[in-house]
Amino acid sequence: MSEPDARALTVRADTSVCQGHQLCQGEAPDVFGFDEAADVVVVLDSHPAESLRHAVTQAVHYCPAFALSLEED
């Protein structure tokens, strides 16, 4: 029996609520960066590879400001 196709991921950041803790960057540095001037998260890859699903999910889960979301397309 074959496995179902993985669903595409979409990462979003609400910079209006980001508090600049940078936990997301620590969890998934290939997906999240940081804008020092604005003191907010920057999404480097809004459609990360399936191999990054766990790291991105952890980043979303641990964001203390609830500024991140992950959607499956």
C-alpha cells in the first residue's frame, strides 16, 4: 500500500505581533530569519520542504507571541 502524497506547507508570520524572541530562528534557521532593524521575524522560505516539517512545527508551537502559523495546502 502506498503512502499518500505529502501536502505542501505554507508558513506565515504576523509581524504585528512578533516580539523578537527569535525562538523560531533557533528551531528552523533555514525557514526563519530576523530583521534586526525592525526587531521581527522574517520568513525566508514560505513553502519549506517536507523534510523541514518537524522543525517548522516546533517553531510555530514554541513562538511565545503566537506570531507564526503553518498551513497545509
